[in-house]
Amino acid sequence: MERLQKVIAASGITSRRKAEGYIVEGRVKVNGVVITELGYKVKKGDIVEVDGEQIQKENKVYYVMNKPKKTVCTLSDEFDRKTVVSLIDSPERIFPVGRLDYDTSGVLILTNDGEFANQIIHPAYHIPKTYDVMITGILTTPQIKQLEKGIELDGVMTLPAKVRIRRKDLALKKTKLDLTIQEGRNHQVKKMMEYFGYEVTSLHRKSIGFLKVDDMSQGDYRLLKPYEVKRLRALAMKGKEE
Ligand code: URA
């Protein structure tokens, strides 16, 4: 048995919050009877209608995109900037799993499966995400050690990160590195570099777990294969046990 607003949201016609509004407004019927009670439990086989139209359970879809720079991961933008969702031609109400900044490119998963999304982004599941980072300044060995141990950001320690220096340009005072983190806090990579006084000048997410977009141009996307979704779920489950 599932709550009525959840069943309506799962059909993809609207969000759970808006579904609650529909119920209270008397726009929802179950087996032909108007239900205005939030949290009414729907049984298997019940017929749910919204504004007289029977709803169907939406298929779950999973995409991976190489997010281009100059796009936002919110569903709409107050400055009318292009959203990642608008780049995907999908009849389902998909949303990005976690956020990449406006000026960040790289691996982004989009789906209409909230539970899956939570497993990918929640730090408890420890899925490694690797970023290709360019910073102003030369990252020192003690700083690398600190990143590998964890640093305090906004009062909370980061989980141990992995650092791989790819290039140090002593003349131009720049470092290019791969940084692998297990969380996805807001602007985390930029904040980790700011902690040492460095500015991130370029940021690209190379991978989420095994998932990469090396063979895709920025803005390209594709459906994930069922085995890839399964592998991502398995990775999350493994991370949770560790
Ligand atoms: N960390 C950031 O600072 N920005 C991103 O877009 C992703 C990770």
C-alpha cells in the first residue's frame, strides 16, 4: 500500500507536493470516489484518477550526460539560463542526480527514480566521484596529505579524498590534478581548494564510479544500460557496508 500523493507523483504528472494540493482540492478519485485525505493508502489494483484522467505508473529511466559548461542543474533558473533537463528529449519528468555548477562539465546522471538518485548522491553510500581540477597555485605535499585525511569544511570533516597530481606548472603557478571524493556537498571541490587559498579555474567530473563520458561530446547524452544501473546500485550497496 502506498500513500496517494506518492502514487500520483510516481505517475510523473506532477511533484509529490503538488499532488497533495490536488488531493486537498478534490481533484483526485480512487475507484470513482473523491478522496481529500492526504496519506490515503492506495492498494494494488486501485484506479486513481486526477481531473478525470486515470494515471499510469511511469517507467523509470536513467540517462548519463556529459554536462556542458554554461548549464544549470536546477529545473528552472531565475536568470533564464539553459537547464540540463532541457537538453534531453524525454517524456518522463527527469531531474539531475546531484548538482554540477554552471561552469562545471562532465558526468551527470538524470533520472525519474528518486530512490536511485539518493543512493548515488548520499555520502553514506560512498560512491567515488573523480574530478579533473585546475587550480591557481601549487598544491604542496602536506596539503595533499591533509586532503587525503580529510579537512574541515563548514564545521564538518570531509571523507578521505584521493589526489593524483597530473601537472605542476611552477612558472604559471598552476596545478592540474585528479581529485576523487566520496561525497557531493555543495561546491565541495571548490571549497576544498579554497581551504588552501587556491581558486579552481576549470572543473570537469570525469567519473561517477565506473561511469565515464570520455567518448561523448559536451551536451551529448544516452540512456544507461540496465546492467549499468544495476552496477551503480551494487556499488552504492557495497559502499554502505564499508
Ligand atoms: N564541486 C564543485 O565545487 N563544483 C561542482 O560542480 C562539483 C563539485
